[in-house]
Amino acid sequence: MDATLMRALAAAARAFAEEIERDLPADPERGAALPAPGTPQSMLEVLRSVAGINDDQARGANDEEI
């Protein structure tokens, strides 16, 4: 994957994370507020959540499709 595409994907993920996290309440399971929008921790949290949803709903590509 070329560097320009990787930068574009990273920027899109950051923007996605910021939009999703806007005005969300604290996470009751963790007992703490979500990471600040725009931080690497927030992007990781959003991507981890999306991966969990995809796994729970059997979405996404399987190893053969990849």
C-alpha cells in the first residue's frame, strides 16, 4: 500500500473517531471517560469497537477472501 493511501486512511479514521466520540458519555464498563478526540488512543478505541461489532455480527472478509 503506498504512503499516500495510508495517510488518507489514517486521516479518515481520525475524522471518523472524532465524529463518533463527540459528546459521548463516559463508558460505564470502564468507569472512565473515553480518550480525547483526535488522539491515537481515541482512534484505536473506535477501531477496536468497530472490529468488535464486525466480529459479533460476522461482518467483514474472512481469511480466504482477504
